Amino acid sequence: MNLHLLHTLSGIAVLLSIFCKLIIHLYIDYLQEKNTNLYSILSSPFSYFLPCRFSGNCDYGKLNFLCNFFLLLTALSLILNICAGILILY
């Protein structure tokens, strides 16, 4: 596989996986009836980039796992993207 193609595909994977993670995190917040208006999201945006840790009701266990899976996929794709970018330079 061409390094440029790998760099592009891993960059797309980073964007798609972080987008999916944010949507699932917001959906879990909505199901738990937390305040998910635009102001609350903009006031603490970094809480949506951290692992999901919802306690209590285990109905959200699969969504919680899926949210954390997409976070892991984002991290792995980002590492692959950075490594491919460094290899392209050399």
C-alpha cells in the first residue's frame, strides 16, 4: 500500500471514529436526560473526548463499550496517521 494512501485513509478513519464517538456520547447523555444543549457542549468540550464512564444503569453498557471502542479506534488511527506522515517525510 502506498504511504500517501495509508496516510489519507488513516486520517479519514480518525475523523469518522471521533465523529461516531461524539454522537454516541451525546446520545447516552440524551438518554440519561443530562443537559446537552449547545452551551453545555461548548463550555466543557473535552469531557466528550474522554472515555465514557457512565455508572448506574447497565442498559447503556453496550453503548458505553461502543463509545470507548471508537475512542480507542481514534487513538490507533491517529498513531498510524502520525507514523505514516513521518515515514513520508523520510
